[in-house]
Amino acid sequence: MSKELPKGFLWGGATADFQYEGGFEEGGRGISSHDYETDGSKDHPRHHTMKMPDGTIIEPNSSFILADPVPKDAQPVFLDDQYYPSHKAVDFYHHYKEDIKLMAGMGFNVYRFSISWSRIFPTGEEEQPNKAGLKFYDDVINEMVKYGMEPLITICHDEMPVNLALKYDGWNSRRVIDDYVKYAKVLFEHFGDRCKYWLTFNEINAVRGFGPTGVRNSQGQDRYQADHNMFVASAKTVKMGHEMMPNSQFGTMFAMSAAYAATCKPEDMFHSLQENRENWYFIDVMGRGYYPKYADELLQRHNVEKLQMEPEDTQILKEGQLDFIAFSYYRSSTTKAGDEWFNVGGSSNPYLKETPWGWPVDPLGLRYTMNEIYDRIQKPIFIVENGMGAIDQADENGYVEDDYRIDYLKDHLSAMSDAINIDHVPCLGYTMWAPIDLVSLSTGEMKKRYGFVYVDMDDKGNGTLKRTPKKSYKWMKHIIETNGAALDETN
Ligand code: BG6
């Protein structure tokens, strides 16, 4: 079976503002909940810098999955002896023309990027948006349109204006729903004429804690209440978006890491069913428009007494269902009875190799995941993140021979093609994470590189920021110009 993909398939890349954009204090941008995160590494987790009323500095772990609770009276602070990667990131703010040209050079016909909420509403509470913020994204979108690239916009990629986090405990408060809908409305008014594809949230099933959801206690009742409020905000936004932009299509992005059972022991199999529901819970509510029956059991497991819902929420969720299911796929995981819930690391899988960051490499898991989602939700899917974080060795010109990245992508794209061509899963497109090197979300380092383009910058922000295409750049260009047919070729 040929690997060539159906005509009109969207090929591109994906980035997130606080990992890529920089321009922290420019154009009237307010402070985002990610701005207090330090750099880090696999062995030394990045953390928020927070101060207690008595002056003590505390450093809660800011990993997007397992954030430590942040005491109520702790306030975020910037410390002179710390490096905060989001402030400069890799400076897309001043390199957007060059970067978009590089993406267009590979033949991208879509580019997924996120808008920084605090660039549009610096505190989240203003009545009027920040004009300079809108202008920046206008310029970015116009530049993409010039090259025939379709924008795929993430409205909220794991962050919010820090003011909303501090004043209202982030998504724990229902009033943040209105702040979000006001923000989304402004985006639709300004960019809706050029943008058809939207994602209301990034990895909504994975994000927790102070940075991503603004919530100080990221477990149990607080976490699931915040999620419910995000579901309502998304559904209201989808409905409004459809009314304002009749051709628009909406997704939310889910982090998918199929949890295989470690053995066929019935207890392990049942544990894997329940572990997978940790993700399905989110996709089912947003993709089908109602809470599944198993939600009661899942919430009890997380010590949630009762979610606070308004009588109109049932109707809102029904009316604001997603048009397509977007997801990230980097790896599968393996689980067995007794493992912690939502343990992405899980038990190890003896059949798979791992990246230097311990992420199992499982291309067939992508085909598996695509089929699973479509079988269950019966809506088109969109792979909006996939890629390999690796340690690149650049030569004196910044050139990298990244054959390992080519191998990873070739195997995953082949599996994707099989899901589309053999299993007939309708898939709108593929946006690789991340076409230009940027800062890692989980570790805050630059060393974990994903790009087709090398950026000369180290973990502490030193470097010229010079962009140099890697070997994989030319390879991907060839895959795209043949619409996937070249996946059949040997390297
Ligand atoms: C996803 C996020 O979790 O994975 C991205 O949406 C993130 O923001 C990506 O960068 C890869 O993770 P990491 O930790 O290697 O940057």
C-alpha cells in the first residue's frame, strides 16, 4: 500500500508562545503564569520561584503534570540569580519573518502556534485588548498567509495571565470562564477572516498546577473543578466561534499516551482500562458533549466529592462539542495493577527503546492511538504534536546530521499513513513538534531539541540565535512535496 496521503492533507509544525516567542516585556505584554519558571534539566526539575510572607523562598516543582501544591500565601517573584527561559525563549518575536520563511521552505501548508493570553489582555481583566499584542499576531498571520500557510491557533497553551491565577485561583474560579470567552471573542473578531482551525486548549488532560491552570492545589477536587470550568469555557467558545465564523472548525488538544497493560493478567488489563479513562474522561466530555457514566468512579478515585455545576452546563457542553479531536503523541506507556494513576512514566516496556529522556519510542502506538480515538468518537482527528527530543551535535556552522530524528519521524509518519490509508481513519493533518528548536516544556532546557532547524542557544540563553537547517529539514521537505509518497523510499 502506497504511503501517499489524500490530497489536501495539512503538513506543518507546532510551537507554543512561552517556549518560542520571547518578547516578554515588549508590546505591552502582561506577565503569564509560566514566566516564573526557571530553567532545569532531566535531573534537576525546573521550578517556580515563590516568596512566603516572611521572605522565605520556596521552589514548588512546576512540571506540567505533577506540580506540587503552592501555599495560598506564596507570591511569585523573579530572582536575580535565576534564568527564566520564557522571557527570551528563542525570540520568535523578532525572528518571525525568518522562521516562517524557513517553514514555508519545507512546504508547510499549516502552522500551529499559540497566542499569549497576557499579550492580548495583560491582566486578563481589561475591558479593551492590547492593540500592540493584536498587531504582533496580525503580522504573524499575514506573513503565513503570504506563503499559503493555514493558521492553526491554540487559544490557550497551558498558561494564563498570572493576575488571574493569583486573584482567582485560576480555573478554579468560574469567573475565569468569562475572561477566557472575552479573550477568544477578540481573537475571532480580529483573526477570524484568515483563520479557520482553532484549538481551545492544549493538552487539557495533562495540564495541572500553578503554571498551566493557575490553580495552587493541582490534585483532587481543585483539579477536577478547574477542568470542569475549562470544559464549559471551551464549549461556550466553540459555540460562539461557529456563530461568528461559519466555516470554523474547533478542537481541543489531548495528550495521548496509550497505556498498554504490562501483562495479560486480568488485574493489569483492568488497571489499564481505568488508566486510559484518565484521558478518555476529557475526550469523552468534550468530543461527545456529556460526562460519561464512569466519571463517578473516576472522580471518587481522585477524592472528588462533587463537581460544582450550573444547571445550564449540560446544555452548554452539548452545544459546544468539538468538530475534530486533536492530540499530541510522543510515546506509549505501560501500566500494571498498583501503579499510581496518571503515571505517564508507568512501568517500562521491554519491547521499546527510549529517548535520552526516557520516553519510549513506539511508532505503531501512533496508529493504535489514531484508531482508538476514531473508533470511539467518530470525528476527524488531527495530530498536532509529534517529535523527538534529542541531543544534537552541531558543527562549527550550526549544521546537525540528525539521522535519529529522520528515523523517528519516518517510522511515525509511516504508521500515520497506514492508519489513514489502510484503516481509513480520517485525519486532517500533522504538525510536527517543533520545527525550529525551542525551550522544553517539562525540563526548561534547550538541550532537548526537536527542530528541523538548529537555533544557536544554550540552556542559560547564551548564543547568537542563528537559525541553521539540519539534515532533517531537507528530508522533510521531500516528504511533504511528495505528499508522503517518499516514505516508501529507503534513506
Ligand atoms: C507537549 C506540550 O506536552 O509536549 C509541548 O504541548 C511540549 O508544550 C511537548 O513542549 C514536548 O515536551 P517537552 O517537555 O519535551 O518540551
